[in-house]
Amino acid sequence: MASQDPSSPDSAHPIDPLDETGCFTLHRELRLTEMFTNREVRLVERLQAYCRGHDDQTSTDLRKALTQGFNGLGAIATAIEAYPSLQDRAKLGGIVRSGETLMRHLLESGDHGLEWALPTKALLSRTFGIAKVNFWTSLRFALGGEDANGESGELRNAVSEAIEEAVYTRLAEELYASFVTSKTMDPEVKLRAITQLMQLWEGRVGFATYRFCPLLRSAWAARCRAPRVFGTLMGTTEIASLLFQDCDPRFVEWFTGRDMQTDEVQAFEEFVFDLPFESLERVRQRMLEDRHDAIGPDEVAVYLGLPKGRLRVRIEDPKVLYSSFRTRRVKAKYRTSMRAPGPKRTAESYVLEGLLMAGDDEDPEA
């Protein structure tokens, strides 16, 4: 980090680790752009304007949530800045560290050793991403329930979109990390995934999936909005629903527009129906036995031994979509290790691999 003028309000306070008083000032003043993306800054400014223009319980709660969020996110952002760039070359105790050595270390770490291979800056970046989800969630609480209307209702909808974006960013990070730790992924694809991860960790404050993985972001958003209708379990209704919900058609075409391997089609079905392969096979078998051509959520629940109404019609909370992705990924890894039938990867993984191989995972216009 370049040296700064200690008298400047935006400079970091100098710290003497040998100060005998035992007092250390850690924080500094931060601009909004040092904690949020450009889109988020505009939303924060709208929330600030609401607080200044109203004297009610909502504005009081908003002010409290903003204060706590600024303090927390600011502290993490400051901590991230305190560590050198992941690309910097440095020597400590005779050990040389650089972007190249980090890449090699990540490749060698494996799935269970990834956390220990990550530099502190990357760990703080991951923490910052989760903290931002919690920040926006607290603001949505402050703005009232789903029945909120008027200006507060509009702000609540905007905050909900910000939560989605923060969760999708964490999802993208998880997906890239799964490539890095994969034992079967093409080495060139793994290197490109590491490059994207390092860019994310390096610039977490300004990272948004509008720039990275726009195709996958579109699919995730559509999956949250689209109702789940089982029908014939052929996926026709759900595919049409995804397209209707503004899903990038390229995502659907990836699985339906050409001759695909069985694993990829099965992974797409898991994504569309939000059920594991094993459950879908069980339901299909029961449909054959009962001679049903089509089926609804309640019947599916019964076939799976669940109470009626247990299967959600929509994934309304993006955090649930994140959990769904992780569940599908864990089950895929289990099938791989046990050589069991069913998809060995997630639908998102197949698409992202194709994008990385084609060098088409970024959207320069975003």
C-alpha cells in the first residue's frame, strides 16, 4: 500500500506494534464506494435520503441498521486493505510468496484443504461477502414485511434485489472454488477459475455477478422467480417458465439444443425441479406404477413421504437457492465416490466449464 498522509481524513492511522501504551487505533473513515458496488451505493443513498426525510419507526430502524452495517463492513473492508495484493511478490522467513505460488498452492490443496490454503485477504473477502448479505437482510427487516407499500415498499424491493446479488456473488465464488478443488477438471479450466477467484477476492467490494457469470446469474434469478410445476416430469413446463421469467435462453439451450450426455441432462433436471436425481427417479417409478401421466407438488410430496404442502412452489429466498446448489454438489460428489447412478456435477458446473473453455465467462458491457 502506498504511504498516506496521516493528517488526511481518508488515510489509515499509523500503528506501532511496539507501542507500550497498548492502545491501537484500527479504523479509518471510509467512503461508500470503499464498501459497496456502484449499484449498491445508489441504493444506500436512497435509504439515507429516506432516513433524513422521515421521522417514524422505519427511519429509526433503518438508521440503526445502517450504522451497524457501516461499522461492520467498514471494519472488514479496512482489514482487507491492510493485507497486500494477492499478486504481490514478497519474501518472509525465506519463503517467497506471489500470485504464482498462490495458484500452485490452491491447486495442490484439494477440497478439504482449501480453507488452509487461502491467504488471510481471501478469507476476509469471503467473510465480507456473507456480512453484506446479512447487512442487506437487516435493512429489509427494518423496512417492514411484504405488505410494506409506498416508498418503503419500493425500497424493500430494491433491498431484496441487493440481497439476491450478494448471494449470487457468493454462489459464483463457491462454484469457481469447486473447479479449483476438482480432481477431474481440465487443468486449463482450473487455472482460469483460479484467476477469476483471485480477482473476486482482490476486489470483493466492487465485485458483482453482473460482470462475472451473467449467464448463470440469469438462470439463478429465474430459478428463484419461476414456479415449480412437475407435470409429466419431462421439464417442458419448467423450461418454458424459466424462459418466461427472463432466463437467458442460452442456459436452457445448453442442455436442450444439442445431443448431451446423460449426466448433464440429469443435472439440468435437478436444477429445474429442485429435487435430487434419486427423488426424481422414485417419483417417476411411482407414476408408472399408478399410471399417472402428470403430477402436482402434493402428489410428489406424498410419493417422497413428505406432508402435503411441504414442497415449496418457489425458491423465494436466494439463500435457499445457495443451499440447493450446495446440496446438489454434495450429492454429486457422493455419487462420484460411490460410482452411483446420477449426475456427477451440478448444472451450473457444466455450463461454467463450457464458458471458461471458450473464454466467455465475463460480460464486458456490464
